[in-house]
Amino acid sequence: MSRDHAPPPREPQETEPVGEARWPMAVAVGTAMALTVLVPDSLRIAPKWVLPSVEGLLLLTLIAGDPGRIDRRSSALRAVAIALVGVLALSAVWSTLQLIDDIIHNGKETASATSLLQTGGTVWAGTVLAFSLLYFELDGGGAAARAHRMPATPALAFPQQLSPELAPPDWRPRYVDYLYLGLTNATAFSPTDVMPLAPWAKITMAVQSLVSLVILGLVVARAVNVLT
């Protein structure tokens, strides 16, 4: 075949987006639901069955609308996901406020060291999960949007984004990255290796740091007072 009649070169085909598996996020939501049940009645915003039922219904809606991997971009599913993390965050903040009130007024839920540590640990773990899911859903438009395209200017800059030579091709943050962010921010009370760049990210991380600082500070102070 002569060069004049050579077939035109093929254009590179676009690769299909590979979304993140749903189960890590679902396990986190299920754990948060269980922690809500374990929280004493006086620290919950609603009866024991209400919030887990609402959260479970929202989670099942997400799974039914986008089963398997998270890669379907839909405004309706996005609204459901935002509602789910909003309910989790509201529940965590409410329990935190009630725990603070109980500690300040020497309530029965924090009268003994055992109940104090159990209640404080449960509330603190719930805030870590709630904020990790909040970061997971708000960063880059959510997991489905990140599966298709990472934003040029991230709201949360992970080490792999700051130093691309350390990351594999087409790296995407997964839920475990946001869980690590929520845990380290709750223990260090400041950014560790993930830098908040967008205003919402800075405000959210600041709120989580303050919430965690108040919980741990008051629980430790109350525990010392009870034990002595």
C-alpha cells in the first residue's frame, strides 16, 4: 500500500471513568449509625430509631441509584448524598453540644469515669466519621465527579497532588484518604499532610478542630475531677 493511501491515524480512545467502590463509604455510614444508637438518649437529637432509619434510607437510595462503584453523575443522587452527610454532621454536632452541657452541669451521663469515657469516646468517634464523610462528599464535587475529572484547583490538596511524582497515573483520593484527614485533624487540631485551599475546606477543618478540642479537653478535665 502506498503512503498516499495509508489509513488515517486512530485517535486515542477515552478511557472509561473508574469510580471508587461504594462499600468503604457505606461501612462508615453504618458505623456512624451504630454509634448514634450507642449514644445515651439525652445526647441524641431524636429518638433512638429515627436518625439511623433516615440515614439508612438515604444510603439505600444512593446504592440503588448508583450500585457498585461511584461513577454516576446525577444531581438527584448528589442531593441525597449531601442530605446524608448533613444529617450525620447535624447529629454529631448536636451530641457534642449535649455532651458539653452534661459535663458542665455534672449530668448523670458523665458522673462516673466509665460512663464519661464511653460517652465521650462514642461522640468523638461519631464526629470523626461525620467530618470524614463531609470532606469525601464536598471535595471536587463528590466521588462521582472525581471519577470523571479531578478539578484543576483542588479544595483539599493531598500530598499526591502537591508532589505528583509520588503518585501513580490518574491518582484519585479515596474515602480512606478523607478518613485519615478527619482522624488526624481531630487529634492534631490542625492540618497535617492535607492542606485546605478553598474557604469551605478551611472553615470545615477549623470547626472540626474546635469540636474535637472541646470534647477531648472537657472529657479529660472531667475525668481527672471524677477520679480525684
